[in-house]
Amino acid sequence: MFRAEPLLRIRLLVLASEAADSALQLARFGVFNPAPEVADALPESPADAYREAWLEADSRIGKLIEQCGETGPVGIPDDAVAPSLADLHELNDWLREIWLACLACRDGEDRIEEERRHLDAIEETLSKLERLNVDLAHLLRADSLLAVNIGSLPAGELRRVGDALSMTGYLVSPFDHVGDQVFAVIAGPRARQEEVRGLMSQAGWRELPVPDELRRHPQAARAWLEEERVRLDELSGAECQVLGGLREKFGPRLREARLRLALARPLAEAALTGVRGKGGLAAFSGWIPRRRLDALREMLETRLRGRYLLDAREPEPGTAETVPSLVRYPGWLRPFVPLVKSYGVPRYGEFDPTLPFAFTYLLLFGAMFGDLGHGGVILLISLALVRRFGRVAFIGVAAGAVSMLFGALYGSIFGYEELFEPIWLSPLHEPTRVLTLAVAFGIGFIVLTLLVNARNKFAAGHASEALFDSAGLAGLVFYLGAVGGVLSLTGAVDLALPAAIVAGLGLAVVAVYKWLETRAGWGERTLVSAIETLETGINLFANTLSFMRVAAFSLNHAALALAIFTLAAGLGAAGHWLTLVLGNVVIIVLEGGIVAIQALRLMYYEGFSRFFSGDGVEFAPLRLAREPGKS
């Protein structure tokens, strides 16, 4: 729980002809994390062609699922074997044929849909022309001496255009009105058509295109439109029957294709990180938990019966940043894992902070937002959101419960602090004590982070950093001495001289270490070591004071509730209770959110930044879980 599982680097040599089945068994094994193999010893990449064929087939399967519908769930039998490269090529050819057949049906549906959209546009035009109640074939004849224009213009221009066109022998006849636009017919001698176009354009005239299908009487056009819609519905039904027939005909084999692609996925994924080979041999390289080595040997012996060579070795010193990190968490702790991993993944062998993070984060939240009623509301809301947000909602449940616990300790329920006596203390009445406890907690937290960082440096083989750096044991000695000195100044203890000696010794060790580690001239060395040593003291002091915000927010919570009560006291009965309800909602939403962020900030910047590199590699084993076509 506090560190990654010990891993072994393995190299599995198998026959190239059995590479696909070996990858499948490793995926079934469930804890093999592929890793790049050294290319010099085995220069060939025997799985690249397999991966390309799988990608092509997987893409086609995805398109078939998207265009032609699902074919039901795919179960993977325990005794199923992975397809060969020749099987994948054959599968690809068959999928191409099915895709073309399915695509033809889809193309037919697309054409029908396009025709429907065209009919909708025609119907929209027809709805405007029906009021004319004339045969448009005669009205719009190209060889007629009468020029007829059908369109619209702004309503305010209608009279002016009518007066102007009357002088040219043209008539304006409105037949519909939509918004500020008037639809009209403008007719007159064809010989003067060009003369009046400019006037119509200046007035905002917009021609209404009349398609060939509507150049008849509107009633005849409406009947034709209905016939076309019936025809398209019949065509669509026929296309649906064809597509349904394809599903019925090819469904079983398509399910089989999805199964074969699921079985081929492990080798295709392993090829991405590098399956090396030479001649008739293929090599898988990767990581497994040390405790599963015997189980892996047993599985390989059962399946390959001696046709393999397995080599396992410990990670080489100094390679922790390249070794994946596998940490197993109990179910109750898993909701907090995403919060830790949002900062980063712990390196192999590095202290995993998830457990102390969960405990400390909840403790800080409860201390800053301690209220029996507000915590209960958060708990109930989080329980109601469990189905939607899954495990993450349990963080809210735990935070609400801890808030209720501190509410009982503080004697606060929905901001009321006189309903029952606090079990422990009241932040509003004992602010000095609350500030002292917050700083004391910060001191303990920083001491813990310095110890964890020293442990991580020792585990990574950096003993000098663990012993002498400002974030190591020397920095811890200085910090403890400085804390003792401050306590002596306040009169809490009488350790002034020993504390000064301890702090000075720790600071001197840090200064000498910084001076020795700096690669530069004497003057620059002295300046750099002085600055970094001074920075050590300033940072540790600032980090300690940063925990005063815990006390500040616990006081702010009580003060905000007091302000709401004061405001409500000056209102009538209805206003009084409305103010109390809305005020408590603001406290829960606004202050609760701020406190959650501040607690997270303290964990990230005062804790993780001191000991947690966060640049580890997450353990990602081969799996059989995902469906083909849904990568």
C-alpha cells in the first residue's frame, strides 16, 4: 500500500509461429506489462505486419458496428487460440466485401434522405405559391410577351415600388406576408424587363426560385409531392429490409470476426512497444510482479510445453524512472487514487502517498469545515450521486462524515454554536488554541515529508542527498532545531541553546553540501550555496505558516455563519428563514468548494512537492477486456 510491488524484468523467447498465441496467454495472465526490447540482439520486428493487419480489420469492424449496428456481445472462450497473420488477411478480405455491401445500403439511405431534404425545400416554396392558385407553367412561360417575377420585398417598400413600376406598365400583386417581407408577383411587358430590374434590386427585391417540379398548378404540385414522399418511404423500407437481411446473413460470422480480433489484440498491442525477433524466434520483453513468476512459468509450461525460454532478472540500479509502478489498493482507498495520480504516478520503489493523502486530506477538510449539519448535507448529496459518479462520490461521503465529526467536536450545527456544548473546543471562542494546533499539525506534516523524502532518496541510491540535502535528514535536523528555538522564544520550553546548536549544525551541513555539489568557481559556489541555504530556512518557515490557513478557514466558517445570523435577525419571519436557508446553501457550495481546494493545495504544494517526483510510469498490462472496433 505504501510502495509499488517488486517487479521482475522478463524476456520470453518463443517460436515466431506461436507469437500470437503466446501474447494471448500473457494477456490472460493479466499482469504482463510489455516494455521495449534491445534492438541490437534481435534486429527484426516480426509482429509489425500482424499489427497492421489487425489495425485494418479493427477499423473495418468499427465502421461496420457504426453503420450497420451491433451484432451482440462477444464472449472469449478459455480454450480459444489467436489467429495467424494469414487468418487476419483472410478476415480482412471478407470484411472488405461486407463493408462494401453495407456501404451500398447506407448510400441508398443517404440518397433517399437527400431526396427528402430536397422535397422539404420544394414544399417550403410550394406553401408560399399555393396562395396564387394559378398554373405556374403558363404564368412563367419563357416565350410569353409578359415577364413575370415572383419574389419578396420589404413591406415598407411595397407602395413605393408599385407607384414607380406603374409608370412602366408593370403591376405589383402581393399574395402573402411573412414577418416584414411581402411576397408578390410583379408582371409587365417583357421588353421593359431589364429597365425595371434595377428599381426592384434597389427596393430589396429577392427572387423566389421556382423549381421545375412546381411549374404546374399548386394543387397538382401538392399531389405530386405526396406521391414522391410515399415513393421514398417505400424505397427506405426496401433498403431497411436489405440491411436487415445483411445483419441476419452475416451476423454470426461478424461476431466470430470480432472474437478473432479480440484474440489478436494482445500481439498487436505488444508490437507497439516492441516485439523483437530473428529468424524463427520472437521475443517478448516486459515486467511482471515478482510474486507471479512461478505462476507464469506454470502457465507457459501448460500451454507451450517447453517450446519457450524465460529469463527473469531484477531491475538494474539507477533505472527506477523506467520501471512501471504497480500498487494495489483496498477498495475503500481507490476513490482517492485519481486525486493522487492527477499530480503524478509514483516511481518504482518510491513511497506511495495515497493512504496518508486520504487520511490527511479528510482531516484538513473536516478541521476547516467542521459542522454537523453542513457535513450531513454533503454526505447525503454525495450518497445520491454515487450511481452517477461511482467511487469518486465516496470522497464526498467521507468528507461529509469527517465534517460531521469535527462539527460535533466544535459544537456546531448549521452555524448554531449554542445548541449543544462542544466535545473539544469552539474555534470562534478559542482562536489562539486553534492557530497553535494548526501550526503544530503543519510541523508534524513537514517532518513526515522530510523523512519520506530521505527514505525515497535512499531507495533510489542517492544516499548523499538523503543525508545532507535541504530536503533530507540535514534539513530535518535544521528544521527541528529551528522549531525548538521558536518554542523557547515563546516560553513553552527552555531549549534555546541546544536548539540553536542543532539548527546551526543542520544548516552548516546543508551549506557545505550545496557548496560541494555546485560545479563552478569559488565565488559562484559561495554565492549559490549561501542563497540555497537561506532558501532552505525561508521555505520551511513559509511552509509551516501556510498551515495557519487551516485555523483561518475554521474561524471563517464560524464567522460567516455568524454574519448570516446577524443579517437574518433584522428581517421579518419569512425573510429571516429564507436568509438562513440561502446563507447555509452559500456556505455549503461556496465555502465547501474553497475548503476542498485549499486542502488539496496543502497536500500538493506543502506535501507532494517535497518528496513525490510524480514522473513514474504506470503499470499497464496486456488485457482482453476491450471490444474490437471500440479502441
